[in-house]
Amino acid sequence: MTTPAPRPYPVHWEADVVLRDGGIAHIRPIGPGDAQRLVDFYEQVSDESKYYRFFAPYPRLSDRDVHRFTHHDYDDRVGLAATIGDEFIATVRYDRIDAEGRPASGDAYRAEVAFLVQDSHQGRGVASALLEHIGAVARERGILRFIAEVLPANRKMVKVFTDAGYTQQRSFTDGVVHLELDLEPTEASVQVMRAREHRAEARSVQRLLTPRSVAVIGASRRPGGVGRTLLRNLVAGGFTGRVHAVNRSFPEGESTLDGVRAHRDVAGIPEPVDLAIIAVPAENVPAAVAACGEHGVQGLVVVTAGYAESGPEGRERQRELVRQARSYGMRVIGPNAFGIVNTAAGVRLNASLSPEVPATGRLGLFTQSGAIGIALLSGLHRRGAGLSSFVSAGNRADVSGNDLLQFWQDDPDTDAVLMYLESFGNPRKFTRLAKRTAASKPVVVVKGALHSGTTPAGHAVSPTRIPDSTVSALFRQAGVIRVDTVTELLDVGLLLSFQPIPRGGRVAILGNSDSLGLLTYDAALTAGLRPTAPLDLTTSAGPADFRTALTAALADDGSDAVVVTAIPRVGCEDAPDPESGDDPALARALRAAAAGSGKPVVVAHLALETMADRLGAPLPEAASEASVAEPAQARVPAYPAADRAVRALAEAVEYARWRQAAETPGRVPQFTDIEESAAAADVARLLDAGETEGEQGVVLDEAAAAALLGRYGITVRSALPAPGIGAALAAAGRLGYPVALKTTAPHLRHRADLGGVRLDLADEGDLRRAYEELTARLGKPEELLLVVQAMAPRGVDTVVRATVDPAVGAVLSFGLAGAPSELLGDTSHRLVPATDRDAAELVRSIKAAPLLFGWRGSEPVDTAALEELLLRVSLLVDDLPEVVAVDLEPVVVAARGLTVLGASVRLDRPPARTDLGPRALSSF
């Protein structure tokens, strides 16, 4: 009997995790080199915790114990440790056992599991994180169930198991709580994991944005330097905590810089430091990070450049930066970051390179680009909008937009989120988090670097094959407001910051210019809104006229929003000089009328350059107090063009519709005729039989594809091969006339425009002529791969597809068949699993949808059957992850029913579902 070769060290089990308090721990397998670390760890554990672990006094580990707990085969015996720095803070171990509880190997699917957490780290969620990871390891090794025995007094550990969300059995025997956990992820366990991830990541960002003390490392006495600029901005911004300047060139002894204490190194700071801003040359950053870690700093903002954006060496330097910082439990914003801002009155943190920041407000802002960050901060400041917090993450090697979404979702100081993104580290997670956040507050995104064909410098992200149009569709499904430019981001952000969300798309238009009103009306129609005829107040209308008309429009139950158009007043006694570009009385009237209406008001103005400033100016301090002399005033967004005002309003209306629909979400239907188990067996057999050495995946032949689809209630109309005219005639006789003759050669497939299809062949003569024409024009029969197929009822030709992208997951797509739809990109997309509502929206969201609903007097087709087909395809790829591509083309949708005339299915070994695995920070 030969002994199996030992498994190599499983490096893929290593992970960084965010703990409950926002700190970081590193999880990794325990190996023989950890003997002394284990001994040191055990010595720091209390006698009580040792008793809970071993059910008896156990003051120290014997040499045999140390050997046993550090030597594993990474299969039947596995140990993981949670570490900070070079020290263990917790361990977990499983041992495979048989049904009788004896040590086992091979096919045994049970394992006994036990934890030990250092007392000073209990309550941080370490054991819960270790359970997720040891559970994933066990599933990878074929273990399906954990057995745990816990003393009743060890309530914390009992809670770790019972709160995990796994299917479990619990009993009490001989004074011990006996727990059995099924390790297959359940909906409950995934929700528990995601809730813990949300709380931990939100807390980690909160620690970065609300420090009590900040050290600027690299602040020199030379004016204009990056470090000195950061220090001055911190002090000038009125930071409420303590600030320290650090530079090894400072003289020995006490000194100050810009009024704050100056130190030669972090170790010399005589108090804890929560946040360090690092602005030293890249070669000096590792020493600075080590000093921060040793001092107990909680987080870093690294503004230093020279990392992944500079090439391969810089990319490795960036990876090492993240590894080093996380080993000390610190999160990193950057490198190459512009900085962070928190305008809360109790913090007032400007740890950025921007000397001016917007006032306190309700917008959260995230950017990856420093230059775009400057533009957005300046634009918000100029237009009077306020911020709650701002993060410009640079290369975002650690903290990303996903982390900020976790924080802003529950942040009471943030009502809307604005994001400028150049890349996605985890698109599947971003979509999930954005959808959850958008349910309570709007998320507006502008995606840069659309057409460069490459990932922006410094961004280490996984490649994705999905086109940008698909990303837009997935954003819409998640409730994300996607805009095309930074200007539009500001326009929409301004509206969301100043005004309530509209209840619908009915828009009243009023103003003192008939022409501008008509332009606004046309823009509203184009944007999909429902405008009323513009009310022309004439150029002689005064502020009182505007206020009366606006008050009436807002009180009208037939309107959901109002667009006010304004040009310089003419013919009024109190009209300001038209050359001044100002009208303070009009601005006051509009602000007063808009106050408290509950409906949004936007203003489109021409030749009134200061109107935006007047309407968006912050309310005076006394505005919160009741005043008879000065009525309540609203802040109103103003735009120098009608189309910009209408576009911002249209985005808010679309978001409101999504949010209303999200209150009653769709459902994923279950069909009783689906044979999931049989389909899974077919897939496994076909994959094993079809894969060849060196190549993975297999494209099913037509018969196998039709059989697999049939397991899910999808019928593909059979097509009989016609290698010669005799075979074609025989096939037609078998199927019955009328028939279709078509090519299935790859270069001609689905190319009706090339003449490779002949329809409605009523008899033998028609079929002979069609066969002769095709072979004479396009090639020999063996080249064309001709087939004969019974004619389907007349209808609209459509295409249904499902594809799997490693980063995003399975995507369901729908469009009409033919070159025009392909050229125009008229295809709709939804993430799988699709709900009944998703299927209905897929059918209706393409531009050519009217062709399905009786356009120009044609008979409407059976969209209910089409929606059912979409849902069946969605279930197929969701149930069977090995099905990585399904292509149904054409699908002819008739007045009653539909016919699938062609089908292609591709199988492959599925990529790992990272969203179902244990929570872990991305590794760059």
C-alpha cells in the first residue's frame, strides 16, 4: 500500500479579512514553522479559555501537542491561524472523522472542529471569520459536515456556531452541547456572511474618516511640498483632533511646524495615532509603514506616487505595501491618492491636497482620479453643494468604491452617493452593494476609461469581457444612475442634494421665454418625461408672477416636478440691468416658492450667470428659526441649458421608478417540469466525454444541446441534415411541407442577409430549385451543411442568450434577430437569476420593442411565452454553473407561442463563485 504524497502548502487559503471593529487580520494555514508562534500564543490565552477548549485544565502545550497542531496534511487534518503582524491571535482546526467519531481519511465527510481565540481579541469577530474560511477549506476537501462539542458555559463559541446560518442540529449530552453543521452554503449563511462583511467594512472606513489624531509623515519645512500642503490643509480646515508632523530631518528636541508638534519619527509621538498620511518618496514608504504598524496606527492614506502606475516594479511595490500594511491590521487609501475629507462638525478633516473643500452637506463623493477629484470638489464648491465625506483612492490598492458603499449605506450624514470610477475590482460585489444602497439613497456613477481598451495605469483588476452597454444595463438593474460625464455627475448630484426625489415623470414648465420653454418641452419628451404645455409668463413677468405660477404648479396634483425657465426680465419697473447677469429678487422668489413643496424644482436660465449661485447658496444660519420677515427658502439647482436641467431631472425620475418597483421585488418562478438532477447528470457526462487533453470546455452538438434544453422545458425544432438533394427531399417528406432550407456552416449561420435561407418551400419543386440556387451561389453541400426544417408560424425573430463572465457572473440577454439590432447594439441585459419582473423589462427595454406589441397595426406577439423562455434559460444557467453559454437564435415569437429554431450550448468547468465563498479583502 503506497502512502499518498503530501499536499503542497495551499497558498490560496491565505486571505486578509476585516474584523468587526474595522481592523484587519490575516488568515493562513498553520505549518511546521509555526511551533514557537503557537507556544507564544498559547501562553497569552487565559486559563478559562484553555479550559473551554480542552474541557480540563491545560496550562501548557507539550512537545507532542505542538507537533500535532503544527503538522497537517492539508486534507484530513487542517489548521488555520488568524494573525496580526507575526503573532497568532486565534486558531481553528478540523480533523476528519468517521460516523463513529474516529480519525478517518478519504471518503469520510465529517470533521471535528475546534477554536481558540486570544482573550484580548475576543469580541472582534475573529472566530466567525475563521469558521467561514475553515468551512470553505473543508468543502474543498470533500467534508460536508462539522461536528463541534462546546461546554454550555462557553456561550460566545456556541453563538459563533448558531449564528453562522448553516443548517444545524443541536443536542445536549453528558454536560456538553453537541452541534452538527451542514457546510453547504444556505441563503441564511450567505446573508449572515454578507451582513458581517457590511458591518466590518463600513466600520473600517469609519475609522479612516473619523480619526482622533493624525500624523503627517513627510511634512517638511519647505513651503509647497506635498507633505507641508497636507499639513496646512489639515490645520486650516479646523480638524478637531490632534495633528502631528513627522520628518526625520527635524531637529532633536521639541519643535513645531505650522503650529503643531513636530517629531523625527512616529515612535516619538507620545500618544496613539489613528490615521497616518504618508508623503515620503516611495523607497522610504516601507519604513514609514513599519513605524506606523509598530505604533498601533489604524489606517494609512498614501499620497506617494511611483507604484503600479509606473510599471511592473511599481506594481510589485504596491502589492508589498498592501501586504505590509495589512500585516499590522491597517487599511490603506492609495497609493497615489489625492486624500480624504470629512466635513462633519465633530471632525472637520481635510486630509487632502485640496485647499478648498465644499461646505458641510449630504453628498458622499468617491473618485479614483486625483485630477477628477479636484474638478469635482471645485465644481461642488462653486455651485454651492455640500459634502458629507470624500475619498480619492488613487490606485485603490486596498480601500475601494465597494468599501465606501458599505459605509455610506448606513451613514446618517449622507443622502446621496457620487462616484467616478475607472475600473472595477469586483463588479459582482459592486452591483450587489450598489443595489442595496440604492434602495435607500441614490447612487450616481460616471464610468471613465470606456474606450481606452486597457485598464488605467495603477489599477490591478481582473479583466472582464462584457461590453460597456452590458455594464449600463446591469447598473440600471441595480438602481444605479449612470451618467456619461463629470458635468452630468455634478448636475444630477446638485439636484439630489437640493431637492426631493420626484414621484413620477409628469413635468410642468413655466417661464418668461416662450422659445426656451419650447426647447425645454422638446428636451423633456426626448428624455422620456411627460411634460405639459409650457406656461409663458412673458418677459415682463416679475418675481411675484414667477412665485405665484410656481406655487400653483407645485400645488397641481397633475405634476410631479417643475422646470422653471428664466431669461433677463424686460419691461419691469424693478428689473435689474440685463447686462448684470443677475436677478436676486427672482432668485428669492423661486427659493421661497419651492420651499417645502415635496416636489423637485429645477431652473434653466440664459444670460443670468449668477442665478446658479443665488439659487444654490447655503441657507443662512438664522434660516432654521421661524421668521415672519424672511420666509423659508429652498436651495434650487440651476443649469445654463435646458437639456442639462431636463437630463438631471429625467435621471431622478428613472431612479424614483426603480425605487418604487424595488419595494415589491419580482420573484424567481419555479417550473414543475424542470428536470434539474437529470440535467446535472447530463452535463457531467458530456463534459467528461467532450474535453480533450490541454483543452477545457465543449460545444454540444445540436442533438445534445436540444436534449439538455429539453430538460428545462425548452423545445428546439428539429432540423434534418440534407447533404444531397435526395436527403433534402426525404427530410421534407418526413417533416411535411412547407419547409425551410438553410445553411448551418459557421461562416453563414444566422446570416439571412447573405441569402443562406429559403423559406416557405411548398412542394418538391420549390425545394429542388432552392437547393440548386444555394449550392450554385454559396458553395458545395458539404461546405454549406444544409438542413431542412419544418416552417414555424410567422412572427418576430428574436435572440435569447446567456453568457458567464468570470467577474460579473451569468448575464441574460435579449434582442431582435438581424444585423440592424447588432449594429445598433439594441440588446437588453439582466443578471441571473432573473425575476419575472426582469424578464418583462428585458422584453420591453429594447428600442425595437414596439415590433412585439403591434407596431403599425401588426398583430402583437405572445410576450408571455417569450418571458417564460427567458426565465427558463435563466434557471438553466443558474442551476448548472457548467453551462457557460446558451445561444437561442432565432426564436420566432408568434401571436400564440414561440418556436426555437436554433440552439447552441457550451459547457465548461465553472469559475469559482467568490461571492459565495468566505469574506476576504481583494488581493492585488
